[in-house]
Amino acid sequence: MDRKMANRKLIRLSQLKSKLAVENLEEIDWVTFGVIVKKVTPQSANNGRTFSIWRLNDLRDLNQCVSLFLFGEVHKEHWKTDQGTV
């Protein structure tokens, strides 16, 4: 993990909103970790394609979640991922 994190900045999901307000994260090599705390049943978009919505949390502040929308190949590959997965 130390090798993978070298020269990268860890930003907790619960800090993401405040960091976006004060930093240009496009200029930083950063990573975050999240746990799938809720999965919505796959939905159909207007174009007929199916997508998933996951709610992610870092387990520090359960009121601060990030919604992740999975489309296309990402949806096809990961929609069965279990709630509770990191």
C-alpha cells in the first residue's frame, strides 16, 4: 500500500466536498476509499441502457455519502458487487 500511495494524497470521502471547495483536485494525484453502504436497484435510463447507483461512505461520518453512478461497461462488470465492499 505504501508503494501505491507514494506521491499521492489521501482525501477521505467525508472531506471531499470541503476539499473541492478550496483545492483544484485536477492538479493533484489523489485517491479516496469508500465502502458501499447502499445500492439502488439497477435503473433504466431514457435511452434504455441500465445503470447502477451506489452510495459510498468512509465510515467516519455516516451523514456524508457520495453517490456513484455506474454506466456502460463499468455497470456490466460491477453491478453485482456486494453492499459492504470497499
